[in-house]
Amino acid sequence: MFHVVLVEPEIPPNTGNVARLCLAAGAHLHLVRPLGFSLDDKYLRRAGMDYWEQVQVTVWENWDALYAAHLAHARYFLLTTKSDRPYYDADFEPGDFLVFGRETRGLPESLLMGAAGRQRSLTIPMAPAARSLNLATAAGIVLFEAMRQCRFVATPDADA
């Protein structure tokens, strides 16, 4: 299982779409406060559709709380436009944390400047005119590359 972390997400439909992505991938979604919306937001739930209750979600008060809870065994990959290392050059392992920042500003500089940030920063290469991708699109690209590397295979639901 992988972990997808949204640090201070601002737009409810993006978070809802990432939640649906996490359900499809069997990933754990972590939301780091402050959130730009309420978890009861109708747009969040609409984007996550009727899957929201099935998604494994943990809400953290801040980055330090998440980091302290998983420090001993976690590997964090920070996705940013400020890196030169493409995401497909990383060697992902089950249990890795894929960390994404706010839609309007990305990850805080304090995370990117730390030793772990410099070693584990990744980017999604794109034409310069694009500047960045939608949060849910970026999360999907990187999460499914991690799954591909680990040979993840979805199995049919036994109840279907």
C-alpha cells in the first residue's frame, strides 16, 4: 500500500478526486491541516462520489504530527516543480509516502529545504508553458507509476 499526502489542500473537488484515486489504488490518503474546506463539503463528497466512506483517510493537525507518527519507517517523496529529478527515476517501494502541496503554492519551502526534501524531491516533467498540473492528475501519474514499479495488480471485488 502507498500513502498519498495532501499538504494543506485548498480545492474540495481535487481532494475528492484524489480520494477516489486512493480507493482505486488501495492507497491511504493523508490530509494535513489547515484544509481549505470542510470535510463535509458537498463538492468534496460529489467528487469522491459514493466512495468517500470506503477511503482510508487520516487527517493530521500539521506536517510535524504526520512525520513524527511515521518517522521510523517511512520514505517520503516530495512532488514539486522545483526539482530536476523526474518521478520515474525514483525506486518506489510499498509503504512510500507521496507528498503533494497546495494547488496554488505547492509544498512549503521548509519541507523542500530539509535534507530529506532535497534527497527525495521529484517532479513531473512537462512543457514549460504548462507550469503545473491539476493536483489529482499529478497524484494519479505518480501513484500509478509507483504501483507499476511494484507490480500492483487490482483484483476483482469478491462481492461483484
